[in-house]
Amino acid sequence: MMYSVLISVALFLATACVHSVLLSFCSGRMASIPMRPSTRVLSIVTLLFITHLFQIALFASGFWIAVEVLEIGSFEGEEMNDALDYLYFSAVIYTSLGIGDILPQGHLRFLTGVEALNGLLLIAWSASFLFATMNRLWNWQPCVRPTDSDKDKN
């Protein structure tokens, strides 16, 4: 159980730090790069997507180490034959999709729960950052207000 807790804490700290560094870059250094607001928002969305994929890969590596090196658990259901299977399982857990075709056994269950919570937090953090960015940068066209003659038609 101790290995599972240590791997979980290490992966949480690693992914939180990676996320924090990316968001700091997007709100700091990236501001010095001349871009249109729509291009900046699209760039931030792309960087967030790539960062989430990287974080999923970190957890997939943690699962591989837990199963193949430390032998603290296993998987039931579909076979885990290669790195893509670990990435798939990690993406399903990180996004809380929970398809259920692969089931963790032993102490991997704790690591699985931590990844789901971590993914929820980091996805929410990304969404709130993107919301704040769009409120600040996105150029909304003013809406047309109804005139008195429009009100009479209804």
C-alpha cells in the first residue's frame, strides 16, 4: 500500500507542478508574444490539451511501474499488452469516462482513484483559466437591442 500512496503523491505533485508552470507561462511570458486574441485563445487551448495528454502519460507510466516493476496490482478484463493500453486506461480514468473494460486490482485501485480526482481538478483548473482568459481577451460583438417598434410586434 505504501508504494501506491507514494506513487500517487508523486504523480499528483508532478502533474500539479506541470499544470502550474503551463498556466504561469500562458498568463505571463506568452503575453510578450504578439498574437491576435483568437489566436492566443486557440494557442492556450492547444497547450492545455497537450499538457493534459502529457499528464495522462505520466499516470500511465506510474501504472506501468506499479504493475511491471513493483508488482503491487494487476488488471482484469482486456489485456494490457503495450504502452498504448496503459495510455488508454489512464485517459479513461483521468477524464472520469470510466468505460470499465479494464479493472484495476490490488493497490492499483487507490492509484486509479487518485488519478480520477487529479484529472477532475486539473480539467476544472484548465476550464476556469480558459474562462478567465476568454473574458479578458475575447472580443464580443455588442448585441442588438430591441427597439420600441420590435416590442410592439411581439
